[in-house]
Amino acid sequence: VRKDWIERVVVRLTMQRVMDEEKINRLIDAILVMQEQEDTTTPALRSQLAEIESSIGNILKAIEQGIFTPPTKQRLDELEARKILVNIQTAELQKPKLAREQMTAWFEQFRHGDPASRDFQKRLIDTFVNAVYVFDDKLVLTYNYQHGTQTISLDEIASALSSDFDGAT
């Protein structure tokens, strides 16, 4: 079986399997739900930041009352440094949330791409295909998502892609 033929088959089958509008909508819905779920690290950092700000406020009140000693200054500096660190960590964890329209537009580039273009084939395969196994009587495609394995017999390929099947000889 020729490599070009396998690549064409994989691209066409991937477009049929992955680029189905119903599947895209289910995937986008799942991504939107995942975006709304907050991880456990961010609330812990927010709590830590609130505690630090409270401690800084208490030290500032003490300074306003005239209680200023070298250990007070040192503790204030330590808290300020921790506050900066926690703010940096919180900022690093923040991920931009994508709107449904942005995700739909990203998937559309694959739905309406040119399967004959080598650049498009490479992007599609790199994004969605994990592995392709070629056997005497079938192809096994493993996609980059849960339950993403599909076994296709050569007869199924021939009926679905009859114009490309001629390249197998």
C-alpha cells in the first residue's frame, strides 16, 4: 500500500470522523464546561493572598500607631515579597477562556480545509491523529481524544473512498 494513499485515506476518514458538526458541538460544550470548572490551586492561592494582605494591613496599622522596629520592617518586607510571588503564581495559572465562537472558528479551519494540501494534511494529522496501524485487512486509527480508536476494514475504505482506493495497487 502506498504511503500517499494511506495519508489521503487517513485525512479523509479523519475529516469525516472528527469534523462532524455534532461532534464538534459536543467537544466545544465539553471544553466550555471544563473552562468553568475551577482548579483547586487557584482558590488556595487566593486565600493565601488574602491572608498576606490582612497581615500587611495589621503591620501598617501598627506602624501608624508608632510601633516601628527592625523586626516589624523585616516582616513587612517578607510579606510584600510573598504577596508578589503569590500574585505571579496566580497570574500564571489564569488561562484565557475561549468563547464558543472562537472554538467554532478554530474547528472550521479543519472542516473547510483542502484535503489535497500537504500543509492542511500535516496540521489535521498533527492535531487529531495519534497513530495509524496498517494491517493486511484493516487500518486502525487512534485519535487524540477519549475513545478515539477507530478500526476500518479495507472493504469499508473501498466503499467510502472508492476513488482513492485505486491508489493501493
